[in-house]
Amino acid sequence: KGAGKALILDMGMPQTLKELGVAWYKGAARQSFFDVATSTDGNAFRPLIDKRSSDGLTTAIERYDFDDTLARYIRLTGYGNQQNTWNSVVEIQPYGCGFGEIASTGDGTETARVRGVSAYGLKLGVPPSENFDLTRWKITIPVDRDGDGRADELSEPDLAAGGQDDAMFYTDPVTGGMVFRSTPAAAATTPNSSYARVELRGMLRAGDDSIPTRTSSGRSGANNWVFSSAPAEAQANAGGVDGTLRATLAVNQVSRMGERGQVGRVVIGQIHGRADEPLRLCYRKLPTNKFGSIYYAREIAGGDDIYVEMIGSRSGEAENPADGIALDEVFSYEIAVTGNEVDGVVHPILTVKIIRDDGTEVVAPPLDMIDSGYSTADEFMFFKAGAYSQNNTSTWAERDVDQVTFFALEAMHN
């Protein structure tokens, strides 16, 4: 309240600023008065937008244009509004951010709500199952509402019928994306993990309860898939052979508190085995870095993890990766296992690919998993996708979260 109150944004590093968007409280009923200044060092500010008023015609984001300018800090100073001396900003958004172009769809706030369809072709105001085929997935949510001492689940029929969770698994009201919001602190976990997850688990049985999740013998069944290097009997009993998981997504938020070795880590896609994880695809962004890194962990059956860095470093002391992926940046990944015959023996080959929004591809070297221990009669696989937190040391349960939004997701098997 009062003239001269300021809101300062720190964008992490000097970069090109092209426009500024502001949504004002009661923006359709009154005009608000403000000016904007920028700085590259946080000390010396230069005027960018002279004192002016908002349009007073909309509650959505108003975009203010100016000559491109280099800035790290943006200072918006308020001078009250037509009715009183309060400065009430609902949302603020810088555009440009060093990427050199502004999305032609704009922020989408009004257009999406009027048309009922987002820029990604997804419907708004509907449960995730109306935008994504979830008939072959179930989901784990890190709460224990039924009091059984473990994380709750929504089954394939639950999801197909419109199952969702208003706080942790829902449709984004503007983009239509499928939101996974995991709270690392004080959350219920699955029996074999100490980390919270809001994560889909592939279920090839598609709701047919006559097919068990896992066979009593511990061998593959029709609900899961196997490598094409598995014995013929295991392939015959499985629901699929080899597989490809494709997704388009954006990481919106990662944890910022807790032990340095855990902060900012979230798994966004997996191949899970009977007891181990042949692959965990991870995004990591440290609080002091503008961009995040991408790497994957490959676990030997019964053994240790081997890490493959694809973009930036997975280290808790990593410097900002110049080619990293920012929060809210849309990108895609592809995880695939295919069989390659060598001297009469089928080898399972793992490939992992990241596709940036400009079409640039980052491809990890193909990995032969013939010696990883997963080509046996008692092994089986299933895909997972969502937000699997890798930080269980944060203490700020209300705000310190991992959030990932998916805009496309498909899994395929032979």
C-alpha cells in the first residue's frame, strides 16, 4: 500500500527483455498506475516504461512493449489505482529471456478460456483422461487418505473415469497440460522408496483385474513387458516386447531447500524392472542457476547406478549450464529399448533422446544392456512418467515442490 512500493524480479543473469506482461487485480474495473526500470547489476536502474496507467479493461495479462533491452533485474513501482493507494499485481511475466523470440500464441490467458482449447490442442476444464489415453496407466499420489500406511493410487479404471487430484494431478487451466505436482516434504511414499512421487505406472492389462500386476512366481506376465533379449517363454507371457516412451513436457518448479546433494532433482521418466531401475531420466536445476541439466541413471540389476550426463552436469555444485533447459521451457524426450542381433545373440539397446523446442536433438550414445542383468526369465519392465521427487530433506511442505506438466505422452511395444 502506498505510492512508490516496488516489486523487483531477478532473472538470474543479464538477458534480452522484449516485453513485460502484468495482470492487475480488478484490472477490468479500474486503472493502476506504475512505472518500470531495469538494471544489469541490481544497483543502477534506468527507466524502461515511464509512469503510466494500465488499460483498465481486462483481468488478463496486459503486455507492454518497448525497445529490446539487456536486463537482469526488473523493477515495477506502483503508485496506487483509481480507487485507492493499493498496488495489487496478480501476475507478472517477462518475455524474451534471452531466447530471441516471443511465442506467437502470446500468454494465451483470454484466448484459451474463450475457445476452451489450448495452444497445444488440449481441452480445458476437463480431467486428464479427456486429453490423454490413460487406459494403460495407474498413478501414485504421495498422500495416505485411506490410512493404510502407504501412498494412495488411482487405478486404470479410476483414471479412465476422470480420476484426478485437485492439488497434485490435474489439468492446467490455461495450457490443458497434465500436471504432476509432488511435495517432497512430509509425504507418503511407496514401500520401496523414501521419495515422494506423483507418477504414472504403465499397466498393459488396461484395467483387467484378472491379470495380476505381477505374477506370484515373480516372472513376467501380461501386465508388463520384457526385452527382446529375454528367453522366448518370457516374451510369450509378457504383454509386450521392447518399448518406446515419448513425451512432451515442461518442468515448472523443482525443490530449493534441503541437502545440497538432493535439491532440485526430479525424475521425469523411467524404465522400471522387477526390483531395479534400468533407467531413470532426471532433470536437475540448482537454485542459483538459470537453467537445468538432463541426465539419466542406469542401474545394473542388483548393483549400483551408472550416470550419463546429456545436458549440463548432475552435480550439486554445478555451474549454470549455458545450453541447459529453463523452468517452463517445453521439450520432448524419447526413451527406447530395441533388439539388435550380434552373432546370433539379441542385445537390448537403450537409446535416450532429448528434443528441444527448436527441433535441436541431444542424443546419448546407444547403450548395450546385454550385461545389465535384465535378460533373464524372472525380469519384466514397465514405463513410468511424471514427477518423482529426489529430495526428501526439504522441510517446507507447503511451497517447496516438484511440478512437471505433460503436453503429450505415449508408450508403444511390440
